[in-house]
Amino acid sequence: MKKEKEANKELEEELLMFKKEVMEQHEKGFLKAIKQAGFFTDCLDIGLFDPFKDVKDGQLLDEEEIAAREDNDSEEEDKANV
């Protein structure tokens, strides 16, 4: 019985963690939409909005490209600190 209670508690904690993660992802998506809205205010073409893109350094970029640039920047910083 004690093991079952511990297992239930662990599952509840894991579920809570997943719920928080989902909420964080929703919030990130909302914030991305807000940034994109600001980026497109001149043309207001809703068809240009893309949930897989984000505004970085004044440019609308794919998330993968942003991640690659950030990885590259991080590597350059590491080399500079050597």
C-alpha cells in the first residue's frame, strides 16, 4: 500500500510538471504571436503569421534557424573565452 501511494505521488508530480510545461509552451506561442503582430503591423496580412517562426533581431526567422544562430553564437563565445 505504501509503495502504491508513493507511485501515485510520483505520477501526480509528473503530471503537474507536464501541465506546467504545456502552459509554458502556450505562453511562448502567444508571445511569439504578439511579436509577429508587431512585425507585420504595416501590412496586416494574417496569412503571413507562422507558429513555427519568431522575430529575432528584427527579422522573422524559422525557429530552427534561430536555434542554429544561437548555437553558433554560443560556440563563438566559448572560443573567445578560451
